[in-house]
Amino acid sequence: MAEHTTIPHPPKRIPILGDIIGIDRAKPNQKTLLMHERLGPIYRRTIMGTHLTFASGADVVADLNDETRFRKHVGRPLQQLRSLGGDGLFTAFNDTHAWTSAHNVLMPGFTKDAMRGYHDTMATTIAELVKHWDERPGQRLDVSAEMSKLTLEVIGRCGFGRSFGSFSRDAVDPFVTAMLRALDYSQRSSIPIPILGALLGRAEAKQNAADIAYLHSVVDEVIAARTGNPGAHADLLDLMLTNPDPETGQQLDLENVRDQVITFLIAGHETSSNALSFALHLLATHPDIAARARAEIDAMWPDASAPSLSFDQVPKLRYIRRVIDETLRLWPSAPGYFREAIADTTVAGGYGFKAGDWAFVLLLRLHRDPVWGPDPERFDPDRFLPENIKARPGHVYRPFGTGIRSCIGRQFALHEMVLALATIVHQYDLVADPDYTLEVDELLTLRPAGFTLEFRRR
């Protein structure tokens, strides 16, 4: 085998401009998925001298996930998002003191005891969503919008003692509207092509600046309201305002606190909202799987008048958890993650990476790798039975990222999603529009577009 193997590139490379043909600004990750199917587990676009490497094969990703040789890379879309999230856990550069301190301070907020403390707030918020739906019988509801209301309220209340009043109105909260525009702008403005980049004109840039200013103002208001009475709430904001970094003994500065609050409002809201939306689509279009999920929850929650599930019951909903896991396999909320070489190295097959070279691991393709079996597009929660998990490499399933920079709120999100999905399946039949075909929007994250359901009381 040669020491270095040439990384494939798309056809029809143009002199100077490079591999610009075939780029899709609206759905770049879905386009990349198709390109992987054509070019294999790794390929590279070179655009005016800038390399963009994409990886998805199990062998390639095994090397990219090696923490001794690769680390997180803050890719172009995340760099664009730094104007909003700064040194938040998601957008901070490697080896920054702000990230390390915030991570140290926030870790206690995701212990089992902390999770137990969030449960009742989650259950109460889900009950409010159910009441909100019961007041609208027979209506077809925009599922992404409804799940956005729920998860924004959950992270707002559990993390920061803030309610956005999502169930008192039909419209989406302006915080969410501004946030989604900022996510969309960060992705589209990250494409390194001067001609296409110019399409994001002054009006859009001005709107983005206004959105960021508004989002900052809302979070600053939340922080200011708390600084006068710190320590009164057992939530993430109090952790950041009252607990020093155990390594340095120093408190987080307020700008760092704001960066983390915004990060959790974005990541904690978007991940859960999109996953629940996809899960409801998959259950509504797979009635046999929905029936199995309903049977499990009905057996554990036989009395419909009981208020909700207890904290200790949620981990026992193993089939519903498998539904969530399989949903995140097919449609991970974050379509991928960036990895950067620490030093000169090679990955599977001898593909060379110099120190600082990066690759984007496309989960949409990795989660459809042949290692998943002959029909990876099929929705099958039993892929996550214990014996099936043991039979495949662990690194081929990474919906929450990998390594030390993986999602700190993973257990929070999973508990919230299982509790919410179980409650919805227990209370409602999911009546789909027979004419709807799944379409997926991309705004850094993935979400179903135009998907509606009637939630019909059982």
C-alpha cells in the first residue's frame, strides 16, 4: 500500500475555482450524503485553495475519533456562530480557559441527582403541552413548531428559571425565530465561495446582527434578574453564578455565563425538538412500531388519570428509548461533527492529514454505513437491542459527537425525549397526512419541513 492515498474529489473540477459544481447551499449535508454514495467513505472539495474534507466510512471515522491523534475542529459554520455563542461549550476553540472553566463548573449539573431534580419540571411542562393540544381538538399542528415550544420551555425552566410562555400563544416565540435565522445565516454564510457568499447581502447581514443583539439582550435580562438573588435555584444558571471552577477557584465571568446560556438554549432546544419531530414522523408512518411503543408505556402507566411517570420509571422504557436511538441514527439533529489532526498522520487506507487539516464526519452517512446491515434506511428500533449494539463497533453511532467535546447534556436530552415521547404516545393517536412526503430542512441542524399531525385523544 502506498504511504499516502489520494483523497477523491468530485468530478468536473474547474481551474482556479476548483470543485464548486454541485454545491447545494440549501441542503449541503443531504448533498454530501449523495456524494459519499458516489465517491466513497472520504472525499475532498477544493475551492479556491481551501480544502473541505468529508468522511463517513466506519474505518476512516475510527481513526478520526482517536483522541490521541485528532480533536474537535471549530468548522466554518461554528466560527460564524461564534458571534452569537462566543466561548460556549459548542463553539469555543480548543484549549481555551473559558471552555475548560465552564465545563468544570457545569459538570455537576448533569449528575444523576441533578437529573432527578429536573424531572418534575420536565413532566409539568409536558403536561402543559398536552393541555395546550387538548384545547385544539381536531387541528393539524406543525410538529416542529410544537416540539420547539416544548423543548424551549424545558431548557428555559430547568436550566435558567425562565418561562417563554410558549403555551399561551399559537405563534413561535420570537426568541426561537431569531435563533433559527441566526443558525441559517451561520451555515449559508460559511460557504467559501465569493460569488455565492455575496448572495448573503447587506439586508441579511443587518438582520443577523439584529437577531444576535436581541438574543443577547434576552439572555442578559435572565442573568441580571438572577444576579440579585444567586443560590436560590437548583439549576444551571445558579451553578455558573455561584460555583467557582474547582481547578482555579475563580468564578465564571458574566460574558462566559452568557455564552453558556445561549449555547444551552440553542443546543438543548434544537437537538431535542428535532429528534422528537422526526420520531413522531417515523411512528406515525410505522403503526406497528407505534403499537409496540404504546403497549410498553400502557403497561407501565395503566391509569390514564395518573399525573405522569416517575423519574425511576423513565429508564425502564427500553423500547421507547430504542425508538429515540434509531431516530437519531437515521436523522441526527446535528448532521455531523468536525475533527482536526493534532500532528501529521494518516487514516484508514493511508489518506494523509497534516497537522491542522480537518474533516467533517457526516453522521447521515456513517449511520447508514454497511456495518448497520443490508437495509440501513429501514426504521428498526431493534437495532439497539443489547446484543445488536455489542455486535457492531461503538464509534459508528455518535449523534452527540465524540471525545471530550461531545455533548455534556446528553443524558438531559435523552431523559426529556423519552419522557415526552412516552407521554404523547400514551395520550394520543398520531394521525398523519397521507399525502405528506418527508422533506428535511437544514439550519446547521436537521428538522422535518412542513410536517403536521393531528394529535387525536385516545
